[in-house]
Amino acid sequence: LDVLQGDGDGDGDVDLFDYAMFSSCASGPQIPVDPSCAGFDLDVDGDVDLRDYRAFQDAFTGPCAVAILKQPSDLAACLGATVVLDVVAEGDGLNYQWSRNGVNISGANGTSLVIDSVTAESAGSYAVFVQGACGAALSDVAVLEVGPEPEVTAQPADVDVCEGEAAMFSVEADSGVPPLGYRWQRNGFDLAGETGAGLIVEDVAQSDVGDYRCVVTDSCDVSTNSDAAELHIPDVVFTVQPASGVICSGDAIFLFATATDSPTFQWLKDGVPIDGATQPFLAVSDATADDTGTYSVIAAGQCNTATSEDALVEVIDCGK
């Protein structure tokens, strides 16, 4: 910055007298600057606010400037907690004025700002203006967050896995008052020792089948549940078996079977695969005595293969 920026009294330097003028001109963000104060709009955004204080501080050339050695830090607090913001500064005859969201806090005139029994309204941006005998400085802004609930940003996904294999779930979360803790559950019951953002179920068995979710808890003991993800073993099991029967020569043979987990099918006659017979049903039109036999179907899935019961089909001459 040019050293004469902020020289409100026009005496060729930027000193305590200019600070006094600056303070009277600082009206806050988005409040149009008074023409007489235009010289203090150092960031040229149409108002005189805390950002102009920072630029003004850089322009100060007095012999006993104020230096901030330790800035106030961002904090996250639980509702009802006590928090302390503090600053360390050096200079002669220091006075302090804390502000929240750019508005001075009455009586907040020490090196520390203590906020008892934090409420939701306590959240905001805090800074301290340090005035010395012939200089001043504005601290960095410290943001106080108050008890935001943890938020699950990446949900666990359903898993299809065969017995003996491993299933993996994971979750991502943010917000909340750190540190965040994790607790995995199956069917609503805690899994002992499973307290990370990821869960691996080794050597999956039927007893592991169920719904898995993660409970995310912050240091305020506020919890958020993830969505439930299903661990499923896609075993093929027949739910409808092909039926035996006797039909007349010239009629159609129709056999049907269903099985779990959408398998592929292959029909057999007398143990021999029937070419092209890969649907859940088998239809043979205009049957003859040669179509008499034992029929079955093989259903193949991700984890296993199942063979249906035998269906004995007899084609006879009905004398039509």
C-alpha cells in the first residue's frame, strides 16, 4: 500500500489521529461510505469495515505500532459449553475491544473473551481490535461453530457376497464437533470393536446376513445414523419345481421352474442339456413318444448352482 493511504488528516503520515478518524468512519459491511470517509475505503468496495482496518494497519507508520503475537483461533463448541477466545499483543498502553460479526461486544475489553453457556446464537465470526498509545491492530477473524450435527456424506452400499468371502462397508462424514466417532451395527445391534469409518466382515457366513449401518457421534454426543446397507448371500434356491405329468401325443409339453437371485437356466432331458433351452420354462410343441423322459433344470447363480427335482413326462397315444 502507498504509505499515504489512510492519511485522513493530511499531515503526511498515518498515525493515531488517523486511527481516530478511521474509527468514526467505520460503519460496517454493505453500508455505503460517507463521502468524507471515502479515503478510508482502502479495498474500494463501497464501505468502510473490518477489511479496511487490515489494510489501514498495513499503512500505519507510527513509532509504536501494535503487534499481535498470537491470533484467536477457530473453535467448535457444544451447546452449554464454555469457550475462551484470546489474543496476545505487544505495544504501549494497550486496550482491547472484541466484536462478533463486526459488532462490538459490550464489556469485552480484555485479552480474553469468555463465552459462558454457549447457545446457537453464539456462533459467528469474532475479532479483537487492539488500540495502543499510538497505534492499533485488528486480529484475524476466529469462527465459532456451535454444535452442528454430524452429517453422513457418503453412505454404505449394499453388498452381495458368497459364503467364505469378505464383505466391506464404508461411510464418510463431516460437520459435528470433532473428533467424530463411529459405531457399526447389524440389524440395530452394536458390533463389538467396530469403531472405524470402514467395516470388513471376514469369512462371511449365513449368520452375517442382515442390515448394516454406522452411527456417527461427535464430541457433543450428538449422533447421526447412516442409511442401512444389506449384506446378502445370493444363493440359488428353487422356489417352484417342474411338475411331472402325462400328455397326449400332439399336445405341448410345458415345464416351469423359478429360483431365487435371478440365475441362468439350462434344461436337461434324461441328463443331457437341451440345446437353446435356457429360460425358466421349457415348451415342446407337438410332442411325440420320443419326448417321453425325465426333465430337470440347472439354475446357476453368483455363488452356487442348484439342480431341480426330476419331472417325469410321459407322452401317450390318446387315440385322437
